[in-house]
Amino acid sequence: MLASVLMDGDLYSIRMHAGRHGDHLCGAERLVHGPELEAAAAALVRRALAHPRGQAESLRISIDRLDLSQIVRGRLPDVRTLAVADFHAGRIAALALLQRAGVAAAAAQAAMASLARGAAPGGVSMRGAMLVGCVSGRRFEPDRARGVRASRMDLAPAAAAALGAALSRHGLDNPQVREALVLAAKVLAAPGIVAELCWSDDPDYTTGYVAAPDLGYVRISELKPRGEERGGRAFFVAEDAWDPQRLLAFLQDVPFLAEDIGTVFPPGENL
Ligand code: WAQ
Ligand code: MG
């Protein structure tokens, strides 16, 4: 299938952004070739109109043709699921995982505290991610409301089919998991990234994750209380070995196509 993606001519990035009362509501994106653009646009519109946090008031679709020679190909991380009793236990587990990945305890705790209180000015969710120094815990993102957005990533068609099958076996096949896995794959492939922490801004979606190159993608059943709308992401950077311009260019602009999936372990297995 991938061969056909590459031979059927141009590949496009298609991105949807929905807003309400001037705020960000949701976004999603795909990489598709020309003949698939129309169906992809319809699916993104449908998705925005059915969003659990409310009805979109504005909806933007952007389409950009990509330079095929720039595509970076990669693999999804392995998936594990940790069941915890509540979000307090979940955050303790996240802290331990982040430390294993090389993030200082104070930096991990500072990032979790920021996400919990709403990391954007005014105590609301950011539209993108914080960039957090893995030793100092300092925040480096240029704009604390927008944050840094990972963009232009997708699964190759064969990988999407394989992922659906592997996730279904464990009852995990939902759009949140699929999309977060693709995003985490791109983030972990980015130069200077040590780990990622995420929990959703959807009030009913309490599962979050910690991802790192050696840990893979570790889902944690509760990272926030049910009903909580504040969510977000922290991308932890190696402060002594990163080039901010290079990192931002990779996350935002370089197209990333995951061609292979990782192993999906059954929920509840020990790490
Ligand atoms: N780049 C950077 N940050 C983003 C992006 C992006 N493309 N999209 C969203 N964010 C940030 C933003 O602050 C959102 O408020 C926050 O992440 C959460 O986004 O394995 O649904 O789309 O069961 O609500 C993770 C667990 C679900 C999935 C994550 O995130 C699983 C989720 P949401
Ligand atoms: Mg959301």
C-alpha cells in the first residue's frame, strides 16, 4: 500500500481545526494522496461536529501538498497499559516512568502541576504542547497559549490496518489511541526529545500516557479526574543537546509517516 501512496503522485497534508467562542475545540489531521482528499475532508468535518466538548462554531480545513523527498518514515512505539486505582496513583506512576526515561523528578512534577492547573495563561488548556527542560523543568515554548504543535503525521495504509487489528484484540481500538500513538511516534523521533507526557482535554477521557524511546508508549488508566477539561502535553527536551529551531522545524513541518507498528501488549500486564 505504501508503494502505491508514493507512486500515485502527490501526497497532501490535510488538517482540520475547529473552534468555539474564539477558543480551540479540536483538531485532527491526515496525510493522503489526491484522490482521497475529498473523503478525508468529509471525515474531518464529521469529526469536528460530533466533538464531546461541544459543537464547533468555526471549522477550518487546510490542505498543503508535500514534498515527497522530505518524508521521514518511522515506526510506532510498543503499547503497554497500566491500570491504576485513581489519578493520584496514575501521576505517581507517570513520575516513576518519566524518571526512568531521564527526566528529573522536579521537572516531571512541575510539568504535571502545570497541566493540572491549565498550562496556558488563564488556567486553561494549551492548544499544543509545553516544551520542558528535562533537568531544570524550565518551559521553553515560545507561546504559552499555543504551545508547540506536532503536525503532518499519519500511518501508512497497511500500518493502519495492522494497528486496528492489534488494538482490537485488546479492546483498545479507538481514535484517541490511534492518533496519540502516531503523534507520540513523531515526537519520539524528533531531535532532542527525551520523553512525552499527555492527558486529554476531553472531560470523559481519563487515560493518558508517558512515552519515551526506551519505554515505548505506556498508557495509564487514570491521569486526571473524570469531568476535568484541563489536559495537555509536555515534550521533555535534553537541554544540553537540543537545537530549538531544528526541533520545532521537525515537529511542525517535516512530514512523518509511520510504516510499521509496535507490539501491543495486553492491558494489565506488568511493565
Ligand atoms: N501537538 C501538540 N500538542 C497537542 C496536539 C498536537 N498536535 N494536539 C493536542 N495537543 C495537546 C493540547 O494541549 C490538548 O489539550 C492536549 O494535547 C490533549 O489533546 O492511549 O485525546 O486530543 O488511550 O484531547 C491520550 C491517551 C489521549 C490515548 C490524548 O488528547 C490512549 C487525547 P487531546
Ligand atoms: Mg481533545
